[in-house]
Amino acid sequence: MIAPARLAAYEVLRAVSRGASDLSGALAQVRSRLADERDRALAGEIATGTLRWQGAFDHIIATFAKRPVTKLDPEVLDILRLTAFQLVHLDRIPASASVNDAVALTGKVGKRSASGLVNAILRRISRERDHLPLPPRPQPAGSAAVTSALAYLETTLSHPRWLVERWLDRYGFDAVERWATFDNSPAALTLRTNTLRVSREALADRLHAAGVTTVATRFAPNGLVVKDGNPLSTALATEGLFFVQDEASQLVAEVVGAMAGERILDACASPGGKTTAMAAAMENRGIIVATDLRGRRVDLLARTIGNLGAACARVVRADASAVLPFRAVFDAVLLDAPCSGLGTLRRDPDIRWRRSPDELDDLAGRQLEMLQRAAAVLRPGGRIIYATCSSEPEEDESVVTAFLSSHPDFRLAPERVPSGLTAFMTPGGHFRTLPFRDELEAFFAAILVKTKDLR
């Protein structure tokens, strides 16, 4: 019998490979069918790890199969990938069990004729796991080293060539190697304390009493990193005391500098992490209008706000890329714009294989349109916080520059960034977290102040 976790991981990979779902959506579907929490955890570990290391596995599989991976049936390729991950990265799973399950799964999905190939490739991977045919780490020096550096970053560290080539030009080899290594490491579960109900210290104590060990985040003032245990399986998870939120995302909410009594628009608010963080910073005094477009995301946003007791927040269904149904009354607008997500490759490894450089200009065009819509509802003296979880300048600095060039009534205002975040400011006056420097995912933000009303 094929282990339930491996079968579930295969289903996740097939959904992602076919483009039927992203990783998080596919995992949510299969986890709901697994009764055992250990199986749910293992399925997630296998599927996520396989996608992180897909570039390396494809190179190894092609070498041992003596054919490009595009010549293999996609079902067979996903079976080889997920089993390679188990053989190379999961010592606790016996190699024989992994290979046997792979062969059985090959037959189960109607590819029995490929069983011999699957068995042979996987047994060779198991035998040679300590010296697999991957490009070695180079000593970059001169133009000849660029080719070997890219081969290592693309294949051995499993990142799209076009992306690491961009990073290499901007940051250099050592930084990009650290970045790629960061992306390939498992992401810890990070919580943001809901300070409307509890302090960070008190939450840590209550989690500890429930068998969950945490440490304070290094930069975010209300964050906790889970070291042991699962807070989502405790009774505390139903009390609205915390929200699962990456530390870099928590910092973007801090950039807003929300103050009691303000009127704030959160223009792309679901699932509600930043909305509720701002409500806590405002001590529920003032008003936050939180908008999103799609029905399910609006429902999720409303549930988050209700669960965390953000009484100052109001949910409105609205399209941030169209004319917003508000007058120019807001003190601040947070536009956490839909983007490529290329800054979140550690938590969402499927993105590295789904995105292409051709998409960036189109995304930037939509982001600029949203920024212009946000500007129309801001009062004179108010501020827009434009943010993305992208690492790429087309979606970040270039959008800000294009906006400012056509809006002389706005200026970049880096001095408005809270004092605790100045270490993340770039020479150009933007907020940016960098994985190789900060050990955080790559987020971007800029504060734009409306200096006057030109109407």
C-alpha cells in the first residue's frame, strides 16, 4: 500500500505542474482528506521540498535517464521528483520504502511500462546520493566564472536562470548564493501577536504552557517564531490571540505607522494580516476601510477581522484597479499590490517555476494603475504606502518612479519610516528586506506623501 502522505504529495505536485492550483491551494485540498496530522505534515514537507529542489532533480533525472525531462511522461517525472527529494533530503524514510512506493505509484497512475525506468533511476540516486552529478560551487573570478556561477545557482541551488542572473548583476555571487540557500531552507512558522488582546510576552507564556516553544522575532516588535509544537492545534488558536504572518510582512504593516484616530484604506487587504496589525497599532481608535475584490477573499478578510477583534475595521468589496468608491478623505492608504511574489520563494517555491520575466512589465502596469487609483482618495498631507513581496525593480522602484513622474503633488518620504526600520532603507529612500542580509523574505515598500491638492 502506498503511504498516504506520498500519494497526497504526488497529487499536490500534479495539480501544480498542470497549472490547476498553486502550492498552498493544492496542499489545503489534500490535507483536508488526511486524518493523521503526521501525514498532513509529511505531505506538505515532501511537496514543498520537491518544488524547492526541482531544478536540481530535473538535472539529475535527465542525466541518469539519458534524455531530457520533457521526454518523460509528466506523471512519471513528478513521481521521480518527489521520490528523489525523499532519498536525498529525508533520511528518516527508508530508501527501499520510498522506491517501492514510487514503482507502485507509477503503476497506479497508468504508467506501468515506466516502472523499470523509475526503479533504475531512483536506485541509482540512492546509491550515488553523496556524489550526484551537479555543477560544483565555483570560485567566481572574471568573465569565465559567470557561466559556472550561473550553472551552480540555476541547477545545484535550483533557481530559474533568468532570476539568478538578475540577482547576480545586482548583488554579486556571495549574496545570491546566500539568497538561494535561504530560499531552499524550510520556513519556520511565524506568528504576529494580536496586541488588542494579549502582549507578546504573555502569548509566549501561554503557548509554552500549551506545549509550544517560541522565540521573539528579531525585527518585528510583536512577532514570535515557533521552534517546537503546533500552535494551530492548541485551544489558543480559536481565541484570536495571534495571526500567522511572515516577519517581513509584519514589518510592512509597521512601515504604515498607523496612529489612533486616523482614517486608513487597506486597498488589497485579504487575508487581513496587515489590516488587523494596523487596528492593533491604532488601539481600535479611528477607522480602517479594508477592501478586496473576489468574494472568497472578502469573506476571509471579514473572518480575520472578526476573529481578531479589529472593531475599527470595515470591509468593503471594491476593485483597487478601478475608480474607488471613496472621496479624498484618507490619512493613509496601504496598497499591498498584487505582484509576482518573487520575494517569497522560500514559502512559495512553486512561484519560481511559474513566473517568467515577460510578466513583470504587465504586472508593473497594473500596479501603477492601482497606485494612481489610491492617490485619488488621499487627503492633502496624507501618505500612500506602496508595497509588494517582489524582489524585482520593475514592480518596485520603477513603479514608484513612474508614479512620481506623473504626480508632481506627491513626493517620496523616507523620513516617515518608523525609527526602528531605518536599517532596511535603501540609498534611494525605499524600504527593502533582503534574504541574504536580513534572513527575511524580500519585501518592498515606499512612502509617498501628497504635498498638495492640484485639482
